[in-house]
Amino acid sequence: MKRGTALTMTFALASTLGCATVPTTGGRAWTPAGLDAEVTRAMQDTGAKGLALAVIEDGQPVYVQSHGVRNAAGEPLQPDTVMYGASLTKAVFAYMVAQLVDEGVIGLDTPIDRLLSKPLPDYTDPQLEDRYARYSGLAGDERWRKLTPRILLTHSAGFANFGFLEPDGKLRFHFDPGSRYAYSGDGLILLQFVLEQGLGLDVGREMQRRVFDRFGMTDTSMVWRPDFADNLADGWTLEGKVEAHDERSKVRAAGSMDTTLADFARFAAAYVRGEGLTDATRAELTRPQLPIGTASQFPTPQPELPPESRHRDLASGLGVIVFDGPQGRGFLKGGHNDSTGNIWVCVEQRRRCVVLLSNDVRAEPAYPRLVKAILGETGAPWSWEYGSLPLLP
């Protein structure tokens, strides 16, 4: 499918809304013109150069619009502009793993030592280490045998975010697997390793077939594609420096996905509809799997707060963060690097979501305000998600 055709389909979905007013909780409402104005104000208040916003109502995209520019040359950011998905990749990967669970290919609670042909620390091929973590650091610590897909998808492996951040550049356990939450990209990469080295799957191809092709995400990929170059977003850092888009050549479940606003809106809509999954497995994705006891998401790992000081009703789902608020169950997933700020927030009731993608990390302080303008008060854990980042009122 050509990019222009895909974009036309996206706006065909949105056309059913037109200039209508869409109600939110508490009698508030939004209109497309009102959202355009809110985004313009957010960009003015933060200095962000580009911001893309999609709204899902009852499992369908009803607003898909991009604002600002995609590069220093001033070319417009569009709904079909290729942007870095960052850690939104983790939620998409978890959705793909859930399909494997439905098919009986893998069990959420199957220890990974049953799926590998040799002990994890014995995988020491330098070519593997270039793509995954350095598992030799786990030699002598048999706790790796307790790891399961559920533990890895809930960020409770016991790892730091990435092994290369350790003094010797190797993974190690900071706590017993499954006992608490600590965000770890290498936990997701280990699950990718198990699927590829233990089960012989090609994760890039599985993601393409099971998710991107299934949902018509024609401009989304786990690795760089040359055709992306024609409509690509570069990024801006906190200091206002332009950073070129990274052409990622290796599939990494923790964050190699390139996508577009139009494509990710399709995924978000399909996700809340539960398309491609049994009802039980879809529910498992956003079930509170493990309480979160830290003050913020980063740094990781960090000490847990006393029970009375923790965020209420905050837990890890499978690839997403789950919370309860005035509208009931909600979930979110962020994606961030030095020049990217993404967030995806949903409330399960009425299958409503907001997707925010920016090629300028300075946009993030406006996200709570924008989400509230659309969904109303959700109870999303903004202080946990963004830590000490000053948020706009």
C-alpha cells in the first residue's frame, strides 16, 4: 500500500467525527478545532518544534493530526511522517508475545531455562553480544533460571535498565526475579533472545507479520527502511539541538521501532479492541501484575518507598503501566530519548486513548495537560512517569 493511500484511510476514519463535539468525563468535551488550538498552545509554551496527536474513541481513530515541522529545513510534520517509536516498541512487542501465548507457542510462566538449549551465561558469542546483552555476567548466579516471560514483560527481572550501564558492562541481578519492579530494557531484549535463540523465531518478521501487516501499519518497521528517508522526522533536544534520525539496523524489542502517528493510532485502536487476541489474553496485558513501589520510573533500579508513601493503584501490566483512576482502569506507555518524547494513555472504559508523538523532547511537560483536555481526569501517574520534570499547569 502506498503511503498516500494509507493516510487517506486514516482520515476516512476521522471524517466520521467532522466538527462534532466529543464528550469526556465530567461533562467536558473536545472538538478537532479545540484540539488544534490546545496543541498550538502546548508548542508555544514548551518551544517544541513538532507534535503529533491521535485520539481513539470506542476503539476507532477519530482525530489524527500533526503540527509543526519534521526537520531543521522546516518541512511539515505529517501524520505519515516516520518518527522514532522509542520504548513504545515494548508495548507492541508484548502484544506480539501475547499472540504466541494464545497459540501455545510460549507460556507466560514457563522458565526460560526450559526454552534454551544451554545455560544462559554460556551464550558468549561476540556477535550475539553485539545484538543482545552480555549474559556471561550471570555465571554463578542461578537466579536466571527463575526468569519467565511474565517476569521479563513486567520489568521485574532484577536487572538495571541496560547491562552496558554496569561497571563491567554485564548484566547482574539487583534483586530476586519477580519480587519487585525496576524498568529494564534488557529484560525485554532477553525475552527476544529466548524467542530467537531458544524457539528459532525471527522477532522482526514476527512483529511485521503479526502486528504491522495485520493492522495496516505500512510505514512501521523494527529496522530502518530506505523509503523512510523521503518523509522522516529528525529531533530536537532539551537544548534545542537538532539530532538526525538514527537509522537502526538491528531489531531490538526494547526500542528499535520506527512508526508514524497514523500507523500507531491504528495499533492503539486495535489494542483496545483486543483484535488478534482472545479475551483472556487481552485482559492479561492490562491486568495489574505487580505493584510498583518506587517514587518514579527512573533512575532504575531505585529503592522502594514505604507502603504508605507509594502511588496508589499503580502496577506493571505486560509491556505497559496500569493504574486505577476516576474512570476506572487505565494504562500508559511512554517512549523517550534525548530528542523524542512519546506517550500513549488509555482508559479501558469506552476504549478511549490519546497518542502523543513528538520529535522534540521539550514537548513532554505539556502531555498531562493535553491528555486531560481530551480524556478528562484519568488518574495517570504523571509524577511517577516523568519524575522531577516540571509539568505545565
